[in-house]
Amino acid sequence: MKRTKKVSSFKSQICSFPRLYSCVRSYHAPPRSGTLRASMDFRIAAKTHARVVVLGYATYPSLVSSLISIYAHCHQPHIAHHVFSRVMNLFNINLVIESLMKSGECNVAKKVFGKMPVRDMVTWNTVIGGYIKNSCFLDALSFFCGILSANVEPDGFTIAFVITGCARHGALCNAKWVHGLMVQKRVELNYILS
């Protein structure tokens, strides 16, 4: 009897993951129309978060990014920060940023980026590439300038993202400037740049 209960419990957890993931990913907080609505949204978010934790999915980067986004929409930045602080390694934080960018949550991704104690080239490229994909060309260029001012050497992917953004924005002068930096810094050509 106990064995069957454990197996059925495990099966129900596995089967509930797609529903839970779908619930979290499809959640978009409606515009605030009063404190009652905001408190209801927060209750739904907290209930969903509790379920994520109970089922053991609290460290899945895609769910973490969704929870951060939900709490940001519910105007609960302290809880969003708490969720973020539970993801400790750089690889997972980069995945969280990528997931936020893919879902169009650029401002939330920027906040996560700002809270990171350590960043690598993948982190910078994920933010710049995300801005380009979301048509935020000036923000991407601003982050590129941030790389340069932080004395981080851009790589071929960084240059490819920024030149793509310049092309889509019609900023020929900026594209020429970036190309000049590429030549000056001897950025190695990759399959995108060649």
C-alpha cells in the first residue's frame, strides 16, 4: 500500500510539472485596478510559488525567471530578489536572464543583471542579444558601451549582436564605429562575422 502511494505521488508530481510550468509561464499580471486586484494577483503568485517549491522545481531557471517576473508585476521586488538570491551559480543566472529576455521582460532581466555579483561574457552577450531581439537597440548599444567602460573585451558574438542592432536601427555611423573597434581590438572572426 505504501509503495503504491509513493509511486502515485511521484507520478502526480511528474504529471503536474507541465501544467505548473504552463501556469507560471502564461501568467501575466493585468494592469492594477485597485488594491483588491493586486492582492488577488499576489495570492495567486504566492500559491503558485509554494507549489513550485513543494514539487522541488524551485531551482529550474525557466520557472525562477517566471517567478521573478510575476513578483515584479505584483510590485513585490523583495520577494523577487529572494527568489533570485536562491539561484547561486552563474550558469543558472545566465539562463534566468535569457528566459526573461525571451519573454520580453527586459526591465526585469536588467534588474537581475544589476544584482549579479559576477558577470561573464555570456551574461553580457545574453543581455545585449536579448535587447536586440526585443528591438531595444539603444539599450543594447548602451550595454555595449558598458562592456567597454568596464574594461571587458567584447568577443565576436558581442560585435555580431551590436552590428545587427545597428543595421536594424539604421545606425550606419554606429556600425562603422563598432567595426573600427573590432579591427582595433583584433576581435577574432567567427562564423557570424565572416
